[in-house]
Amino acid sequence: MYQYNEYDHQMLTERVAQFRDQTSRYLDGKLTETEFLPLRLQNGLYVQRLAPMLRVAIPYGLLSSQQLRKLAFIARHYDKGYGHITTRQNIQFNWPQLEDAPDILAHLAEVEMHAIQTSGNCIRNTTTDQFAGVAVDELEDSRPYCEIIRQWSTFHPEFAYLPRKFKIAVCGTAVDQAATQVHDIGVYLVSGPEQQVGFRILAGGGLGRTPVIGQEIFPFVEKKHLLTALEAILRIYNRQGRRDNKYKARIKILVKEMGIEAFKTKVIEEWQRIKDGPQTLTEKEIERCKSFFIELPYTATQDNPDTLTEALQKEPLFLNWYRRNVKQHKRPGYAIATIALKETGTAPGDVTDVQLEHIADLSDEYSFGEARVSHRQNVVLADVAQEELYALWQQLRNQSLASENLELLTDMICCPGGDFCALANAKSIPIAESIQREFSNHDQLLDIGEITINISGCMNACGHHHVGNIGILGVDKKGEEFYQISLGGSSKNEASLAKVLGPAFAEEEIPFVIRKIIAVYKDNRIDGEKFLGTYQRIGLEPFKDKIYAKAD
Amino acid sequence: MPKLIRNRAVENDLWTVLKEATGPEVLKVVLNKNFIVPIRFWETYKSEIEEYSGQIAIWLDSDEMASDIEAELHNFPLIALNFPVFSDGRSYTNARELRGHLNYQGEIRAIGDVLRDQLFYMSRCGFNTFAIRHDQDPNACIQALSDFSTGYQACTVEAEPLFRRF
């Protein structure tokens, strides 16, 4: 993974000192609330319902075991012993004290981590596929380009006070696992006219109040033009994005109001001015960034070793986990193992200090000391030798980390919701738990098959409810919490926005409503068809009819 | 007299910023002054300005574009860019454009809600003088210009991005 050089270290140290000074001025009353607000946000600090929340960046989701141990230390010493993996591949702590934030940032800096630009109206953490570099369907590893974007977007002097937050995702795989099309900018690695790899760049996607799928701005740009292309889009947005209304300030609204063609023309005009300028990437810089993500020292070579086959035969629970949570690795002899943080009774994405340390140990023992987090709030050990999968699973079981529900109904995305978040209209964690309890039988889950349920506690959509096969949105109706259900969303290649089913439901009705939705699917599915396929074929009506049917 | 920061030192500000509503009579009453006038003032009262005894510069608000007055930019010894509120980031882009393809070599001054915690970014975007808000400590502001020793991006202060420099 990327290793900081002296410049990275220096700037990070300077940032910690700067924020320490800003915090002490605020606590001394020399900085007003309003003046401190964007400063603390750009250092990841929200003021939440119960305490400040600190969101720590995990650039493109990649972590070393050393970093995992540091996160465990922070969870233990500054929080109540756990952290929460977010849908943007970050981790957030719900209970730190504001006064401690500079010390926490200093601890993070020791392991090349920070909370820079994890919030606020600036360019946020760049995200990507959690299988980058090991996926079988990859054109090229996206991580070097994520790192290039990370450096360019960090402390960008022109784009620190944008109209609104700005999120970039990069995807290098055939199957899009990074929800690329619902980002402010989505970057795809693609083959160009002469088979050279470059980028296709979309802009104007996003979730929140007005969900929009991004539209193409650059069908193909050469690698060297990546940063100037991004800069051109950001410049037009910074200048012309709306600032009169927070809810209309995202780039998606600008693109909509200007029209895609007019927006594109502006961007291209700007790009022509800066293209080939100093921000043009050099071959040397691309190679330097690639050099941090070279092939690991793999030793195993044989697929399906005897040890694995035998363990799968004798241990049905291991077989369940293997079938769901283990994916094919590009190298023979290796596998990608996902630790689903979706144990019933634990908030989706939550991970304790002890679990973080165990994951650190397991990554050292089985996966070259690295782990990744996914936007679906799970943890990935991406380079496990197949002959060691059984040993890994045994250890995961001892730590309540062997949930075998990856991509099944109970592998939900869920925001922290009204239990923690000051923005939320409704709780979301108890909704997730009530659904998990309703669907507790593994065979039943297998029968239902792959499906995504995404839950947000408010229309800001941190839980990506618009792109869940089933989306659940918490709404407030005269002080009471209700839940609106939508169907048919997807954040993958065939990205689509879910359609609202009908009037909202009370909290206690949700498990039964989901049960009915699943029943309609099962009654209508044609062999092997996933939920989304059936929905797309039969549409919303049969679901509506069943769920809102009057009792006879 | 209001304080101005230039070249990491405090000096007295010899320019007066005229607000939007001011009429041309001011030029008849106050003589031999240096005024920074709104762009519309400058467009409307060109003959009065020509006859004026002192120096005239212009300021752009955050929703006005430097490129709109491209042809005449080089007549001004200084161009001030306003921050109606410190969190309005449009003037950063205006400064970048002035220093970039518009090739403006004169003074670019930050006016309005100019606070120490934004000065470093302003300086990297091409601002070289800072009319800091009255309650700001000038020495702390000078220090803030050195909050970071470098940055990743190409900018006015460092013409090449970090990856081309090492």
C-alpha cells in the first residue's frame, strides 16, 4: 500500500498543529461557532446528538494491520470501545470529546492516518472497489489513481469552500462495486480507441434529497489528463454551483439546471485551457504511484488444495461461509474473504476494539498485513491462501466475525440513524435488527438469494436507500417515526433509482412488510432470477397490490 | 487606519473600498485618494474616473467573473476580490483565473470576511495582499501564511505540483 514520504508526513504534522491551534482558539472563545464549523468539519468532527463524532478517512478503503491496531486503540481510549464503518469506506467514532480531537489526530498521524476532508464542503475521501488489485474482472488496479486523486484533492486551496460536499469514486472492474454512478464524479478505467487504458468520467451523480445518476462528461481521456479533467469540472462547479440553497447546492443540481450539454461545453472549454499544464501527470508519477500496489509476494499456486476440499466436506458451517463470503482471486491458490459486519444484534458496520485487533492479527497471519473496508460496511481480507481459509474461518468464528450472510438479505447497509445522528428523522439501527431477527434462518436466506436492503434515517441518504433493491427511508410525520419503502434500486453497472412503494409504515410493521415483499418475489421469480431481476420484469404493481391489499 | 498584510508584513492600507451604493460625487469631494470601486461603478462612471486625481482600482464580488473584463484587466494596478462571507469559495477560483489564463500580474487583494484560517489557501490561489477583518490579529495572520510548508498542487506560489518537484 501507499507509504508516506517526507512531504506527506510534514503536511500531516502541520495539519495536526493547525487544528490543535484552531481548537484551542475555539475553546477560548476566540473563534465563533460559525467560523470554527468548517474547520472542524474539514477535520472530520461533527457535533452529534450525544457527543461529537469523528470520521477518520480510510483512503480508498485500504488499511494496514498497524492502522487497524491504532483504530482499536482510539476506540478503546477515546470512545466506548467501538467504531462504525461507513458507506464511504471511512470509520467513525461516536463518543470522543472535542478537546481530545487534536490528540486523536496526532495518534492517527503516527500511522499515516487522518480525518482530513471527511466532512465539510470540500472534496471527500476517494473511494473504489474493495477488491481493487485482486478482482478477476479488473482492467487495471484503480488504487494508484485513487492515490493520485487523494494527493491532488488534499488541501486543494481552490476547492476547500465549495458550494457543497464533493465525492469521487473510481472503478476499474467490470462489475461496479463502488456505486460509481451515484458520485459527484465517477471515474471508470476503460480501454481507449487504441486499446490504451484511460478514463471515462461522469459527473452530476449523487444521492441525498434528489438522487441522480451521473452523466458522461469525458468518454475517454488519457491517463495523463486525469487531474486537469477533474480540475475543470470542479472549477465550473465552484464558480457556478448554487450557494443560495443548501439543498440545491450539489453538482447534480447544477448539471440539471444548466443541462448536460451546456455543462459539458463549459468544462471542455476550461479543460482546454489547463490541459497539458503543470497538473498533467507524468509517466514517472504514474509509475511511482503504481509501485506501491505491485503484486504481493504470493507463494501458493494451486486452486482448490486438498486441505480446503476436505474442510468443506466435513464442516457444513464452513461450507456456508465459504459459499457466501469467499470470492475468486485473480491469482490461483488465493481467495478473497469478506468479514461481514452484520451479526444480528450489532449495528451494521459496527466493529469493536477487540475485533479490530483480531482483524489486524488475522490480516498479518493470513493476508499480508492488509485489510480493506467496503462501501457495504464490511471488511475484506483480500489475499488469503486457499489452504488457510479453514483456519481463518475458525478464528473468525471465535470473534463473532464469521457471519455467513454476505450479499444476502441480512447484509444490509444502515446509517447510524436517530440513535446517534443529529440530522436523522428516524432511527435506522433498530429497523435493521428487526429485519435480521425476522429472517434469521440461513437456509431461508439462501433461498431468497442475493438482495440489498439499504436503510437511511433521513433523506440525506447516507444509507444509500435510493440504490437498495429494497430501500428504507426514515421519515418524520408529526413527531412520529415512519418508514417509506422503495423497490428496484441498484448501485451497480445497471444503476437505477428505487421507486417508492406507497404510504410509509410504522416501525413495528417493517419486518412483515419485508416478508410480504419477499413473498411476492418468490411467487413470481423464474428459476435463478435474483430479486432485482424479478422486480424489473414484473414492476412495482404486484408488490403494491399485495402490501396495501385490504384485509378481506 | 485599517491593516493590510503584504509580503508577510503589516502595513497601513492606503486604499479605500467603495461599496456598491456609492455615486460618482465622491470623486468630486474626496480628492487624491486611492479608491477600489465596484466593477459596475467603474463601467458606469468612466469619464469621472478618467478625470480623477487619485488612483482607481476595482473589486469583484464573488458572483462576478474576472474573465468578463478580460480586455481591461491590465489597466488596474490592483484587483480586489471580495469574500462576502469567508465560506464563499468563489473568489479562490477568480484569483486562480486571474493568475492563470488571464495572466494578471498586478496585486490581487482579499477583501471582506478575510480571516486568518483561510489565508494560506488564499495565498496559494494568487492573492498577495490581505485586508484582514478588523478583529483579526495581524501577527497571527502572518503566521497563518506559513501553516503549511508546501502543498500537493500546482499553484501560484509553486508553479509545479509536488510530483514534479521531487
